[in-house]
Amino acid sequence: MNGKRFLAAVVLCCFSILGMSACRSQQAGGSDKIYVGVASYNQSDTFISELVGCFEEQLNRLESEKRRTVVTIRDAAGQQRKQNDQVKEMLDAGCNVLCVNLVDRSDPSEIIDLAREHDVPIIFFNREPVAEDLLQWNRLYYVGAYAKESGIMQGELAADLIQEDASIDRNRDGQIQYVVLEGEPGHQDAIIRTENAVDTLKSRGVKLEKLSYGIANWNRAQAQNRMLQMIGQHQNQIELVLANNDDMALGAIEAYEKLNRTEASMPAFLGIDGTDVGLKAVVDLKLDGTVYNDKEGQAEAMAELAVAAVTGTGMDKIKFVNERYVYLPYEKVTKENVREFLAE
């Protein structure tokens, strides 16, 4: 009996070793095996979750009889140290390309050093590293969009809305009282989106009075709480809500719904990203507009770049900016064109 148990333990141990070495064997097997490690800053972020899902679909599309792709996804839950550890684990398991959505865009050095030690390329996405960091090694890339463009478009959407509908200025004082729901404190994209939205409104001749702002970390529930606080402070004075993403815009809407406010007493709401729930809110006339962040285009660029970086073929077909960057354009979404962006 003891002999049988010993034999079973040996067999189980062998299977475990085989499983752990599967990633390594794929890498050793040549460029026909694309083993992708995806490190996400926080999978509870609606846009990031949708983007990663699109990326997996694009990788599947690029599979063939001779090329197989395997994806491992890790969620850092907003902790850079945890993300560093997850990247090390994926590299040790044999990933031959990394796609990294940084927790802290200013702190990628440990991840870059780990990848360089393993000679594994990195495609940073959505959260753009500082330019100097991307120059640390020649196998570092970025796929995303220009934050400034999204802020300008949100401002244009708001200006069009205000100039077409005089009722938004409910107190008829000739200026729009507004609040802002921002992403993370000090986050470059949050700052750029807010500044450019406001500057664009002013450049279009809209007079503004900023009542308040709230940091909601891109999160719907936090945005609802921040909005409830601002409503408590300013009551019916708020005429426009500018949110750095759709989830925060939806959280603001839910704050008003929780207070049973009538539609006539609600401000105009504008988001950014064009998530599935955000687009539905535009269709339902709850969200007045959003700016579409092309997750399908970014996912396709990431997938093609991942394959090219591993196989060494196809890199010449990728439309780089400054040899390292791939940017996809934003698009404005209103109730008139929203159905063009809905998944079929």
C-alpha cells in the first residue's frame, strides 16, 4: 500500500512539473506559439475589462493551424507592487510577450527590467508611460489614444448641447454652473481630459462657473457618493456634470435618481470612453453624450503588435508614431449617432 501511495505521489508530481513547464515549452517551440501575459491595473474598470475582452477576440482571430495563442490575465487591483510580482510570475512561466496596463504610469522600471532580463517585449496600453521610460529599451511599445483629444471632444459636445438648448442654463444667469468628476488624483489623463474639456467650452464662448469637483477613481459607486455630496452642498445649482469616464457619469446620474429628482431638475451629463453601458445610457437619453475610445481598434493593434514582436514578421505593417507608439482616434457620440457604435 505504501508503495502504491509513493508511486501515485511521483506521478502527481510529474504532472505538476509538466503543467508548470507548459509555458516554457511553448516559448522553446518557436515563434508559432504566442504566449501573452496581460497585466491589468484593475479589471473592475469597465473600459479596461471590455478592452481586454476585445484583445482576446483579436488574438483568436489571428490564430491559424500553425500559430496558437494563449492568454494569461492578471488583475493588480490597483497595487503596483502586486502588478510587479504578477509580471515576474508570468515571465517565469514562459510568456513571450507582455501587455501591461500600468497601475502607476510613472513607475514601470521594475517591470521593464524584468522583461529585459527575459528578453520579452512589452506592449503598454491605455496608461501611457513617461516618454523617457519607453526609451529604456528598444522592445517597448505603447497602444492607446491621445487624452487631449478626448477632453477637447467632450468640451465640444458640451458646447453644442448648451448652445442648442437654452434650458440647460436653468437659472438664466448667462453662465453654466458645473462640477467635475475626476479619475485618480494627479493622473495625467484625468488632468488632461478635464483641462481640455473646460478650455474648449470657454473657447466656444460658453461662460462657466465651477462649483466643485470630486475624485472618484474612475469608479461608478465612488462617483455616486461624490455626487451626492456635491448635490447636498449645491442643491439645484448644478447645470453640467463633466466626468472623466462613463462609469463616473453614470454614478452621477444614479445620485440624482436616488434623490428622486425630476428630469427637469437634472443637469446635463457627459462622459468619456463609450463603454457598452455608457452607450446604452446615451440611447436611453440619460447620458447626453460621450467620447468613444476605440477599444476594438486598440485591441486589434495590440494583437497584431504582439504577434509581430514574437514572430519578427509584420512589424512593417503597423502604423507607428515615433517608432514606439500606436494611437487610435476618439469619436464623439450623441443621441443622433450612438447606434453606429453599438455592437451588432
